Amino acid sequence: MSESYFNYRITKFLIEPLGGGDGYDLISCISSIQYFEDLFSPSIFITVTIVDSAGILNSLPNKEKGREGIRGGERVSLVIEQPATKETITLDETKNTYYIYKVHGSTTQSTKEVFTIDLCPAEVFMNETSRVICKYNDTIGNTVNKILKDVLKTSNYKSTNIEKTANKYVFYGNTKRPFTVLTWLCPKSIPATKPLGAEKGTAGFLFYQNKNGFNFRSVDSLMSGFELNTTNKVGITTYFYTEQAPSPASIDSNFRISNMPVFEKNVNIMENMRIGMYSSKNYFFDINARKFNTYNYTLKDSYPLMSHASKSNTPPQIPLGLESKDHPSRLMVRILDNFNSDPADSSPNAPAAINNSTDDTLYYQAQSVARYNLAFSQSLNITVPLNLKLTVGNLVILNFGYITKESGKKGFKDSQKSGYYLIKELSHLFEQGQHKGWTALKLIKDSYGEPN
């Protein structure tokens, strides 16, 4: 039964010529496939390595021009199934339409040719030829919906994956590309479920694509693992690490971390202080009033309002009490420009210092800096048996053993290191020679300890 988790099958791989016509079946030529997702990337990317003995690279049949070869822009159909998880990766002509955007690494021998093609979704091409021009005067969540639908012209997202925001933001697109605008709006966004007010709140969103389409989610909702508009946790898979491998016939072998976990980061106080995670002083220059307004931000005031991966409600502390308002470790300066705004748009929830501007999200610049950095308090890389259920933005549970010399405590779980981890990056590797696959994960966590 354990072997079925490793197994997968590619049931379809067609490259359709630019001039039209039937797709060319290259399943037998696939050497490997790598599939990439990233919370910081607005697009999924796929890399396919092909070993060919028929000269397809330079002689792919073309309905209009005869045999022209692969020149980029060809549409690709791909279906990968994993029976044990009942999950598939499907690229087709409906929502998940992918095209070849790069051909590289070609090596030629007398009997075969090896080359690599990179695939990206249709929206990446649309992004390069689309521009955000209009003025937007709505909550940021609604604006994201409008840009996806009206500018990028995509339906590859669920409305439930575009999280509502508490704040409006008035701006002109200024002919920027859609992906640029959507990622630019992320640090300006405040979850609708969080209170607003001086030095409180938890700003910070992420715009990314995973197997469920495009997502616009707050760091808070991702760390909590709750599905939007519900009280249910997203299905969470549990993995464990032990130096002693279980029997290959055991179901546990499907959920054992295959490599020794490497923590890239546990804590870095100096880096956090320079970023302004613990405390910062913020200056706003009001162009209209021609004066500066200031306020001090401290993480300890906002930490209890955040949703965390663990049950800990104690903010991180640094020596000498330097996390207080009296010791800001970073100074930040912003310009308030309300020429784009109407006086009636001013937010009643904004502090008096900036009540003359609808740009009240600027007040939360310190919050987003702190929230993003806090999310990366811990970072580690692991490799697990192929599991197509996993996707970026979801949580996994990791269980680590308790390190001790006391024989009575051996085998206990480390309650500080174990717990929820958020999938920040994911790479599925399919190796056709072995018909087995692996999933590499980069995981992040914003606090120590196990979940509530």
C-alpha cells in the first residue's frame, strides 16, 4: 500500500503545433517533469525534460508550414494522476491552459536529442500585454476581483480564495501590469476580520497561484489554516522524522520525511531589528498640509491580534527591553498624497494624524513589515514522498522527536519544534525511469510550539 503513494502515471502529454492540427504525443519521450509553486509567485511553472530519437525539436509537424519544430508558444496538454490520493495535475484548453515559453539545454547525439521546455499558464502571456489603467475606489479585495476579471480576463480562481479586506485603497493603475499591481496591493491590505485602530492590526496579504487557481490571502488566514468563510480547518497532512526508517511495506513510510530536515532560520534578532519587526518609528509627510505626522509601532501591541501557527500568545522579546516604543530600531518615511482621493472617502477608523487621507493603509506599513518577517521566524526544507494533495498556502503538521539523554523520555515528541508549518514553496519531481516521485517543500512558521 505504501508504494501506491509514490506511484503516479502520466496519461496525456501532447504538444499542439502553432499552425493547428492534432497534438503530438510525447509521453514516451519524457525523462522528468518538475512542477513549481511559490507563495511569492503569481504563477505556477512546469519544466519538462525530453529525450527524443525522432528529431521532434526541429521537425514537429505543422499544419500550415509542414515540419517546423518547436519554436515556443505551442499549447501543451498534460495529465498526471496519482491514484492513492485521487489527485491530478491537469493542463487543458479550459482553465489551466499552458504554453511553451522557453526551450533550452539542447544536446544532440547521433541517436538522440535531449532538451528542456518550460511551461507557463496563459495568464503570464496576458499579463505582458495587459495594463491596469482605470481609477479604483473600492475595498482592495473587490479591486483584486475586478483586475483579475476585467484586465487579466481570467476565470482561473475561486471567489472564496479572494479574501475580503477591511480597507479601501484609491489609486490609478498608471498602465502597470496586472501582476505588478496585485502584488503591490498586498502589503496595503488588512483582513476584514481584524480590528482597525492605532498601532493595532495585522496587515499583509499574498497574491499567488496554486493548483486551485489564483489566491489573494492574508498571512493571518494562511497561518491559522482556516478556510475562508468557514470554521473548518483545511485538510492537513502529518509528517514525521526519525532516523530509523519504517518498513517499506508500512503505510508510515508514506509520511516519513525523507531527508534530514534543515532549518535555514530559527531566529535572527539583528536582522529582525534592522527590518523593524519589534518596533519602528514612522514618519508621514502630508503633501497637502506640508507637515510631518509620526507614530510609533510595536509588535507586542499587535501580536495578540494575529492568528498564529501555535497556541503561543507571547510576542518575541529581545534583550534590554529594546522592543518598546522608546527604542525604535527602524525609521520609515512615506509621503501621503491624497490628490487621487475624495474628501468623503476618508476612513473614520484612521488615526487623527492621517485622517485627511484615504490612504489609511499607509498607517499599516509597519504592520505588514512586521507580519511578513514574523511569518519567516522559522524556515526549513524537507523532502517527502510524492503527494499531489499538497499545495502552497496549506499547512502541514511536522512531528520531531524530543532530544534527551534520559531513557524515560526517549520517543517523546518535541512540543516546541513540532506543530503547524505553512507551505511556502513546493516542487513535485516526476522521474519517468523509476515511476516514482518526490515532493520538496520549503516550510515557514511564525511562532514556536504546537497548535491550539
